[in-house]
Amino acid sequence: MKTKHVQYETRGTCSKMIDVTADENNIIQQVFFLGGCNGNLQGVSQLVRGQHIDDVIRKLDGIRCGTKGTSCPDQLCRALEELRNKEVKE
């Protein structure tokens, strides 16, 4: 299976980085968050696994955490946007 991968440094959240892998059809294979609310982010990671990048972006884009202008799910969308535009590797 061909895959693509990104390590995205988050901005404005408790998590510091999101590591995401998707296949050549933009189906998310795995997501890992570094930092943040461990239980919640493990849940988000499991829920988006197997989903198409565009579907996840549609559902999570713009979610805010308290008074912050972003959230970990919103930052995941930024990582997915970057990943969507990457070249597929064997």
C-alpha cells in the first residue's frame, strides 16, 4: 500500500505535534498526538481512523477550545490539509 505522512507542529493548543499517515486514496491510517488531553485525543485518533481526509475536515474544522481560536481537532484539520497535498510514497 502506498502512503503519505506528515508531522504537523500545532499552534495555539496544548498538544505540540500531530503525526498522521494516510493511504493513496486519502484514507487516514493512523493519528498520534504529542501532548494535550491524552484520553480525548486517543478517542479522536480512533474515531478518524479509516475516514477520508475530506470527511474529517468537514466535521472538525473550526472547533474551538474554550476562548482559544482553535482546538486539537481544528489543528488536526490543518495537518490533514497539509497531508492531502503531499506526494504518495511506496
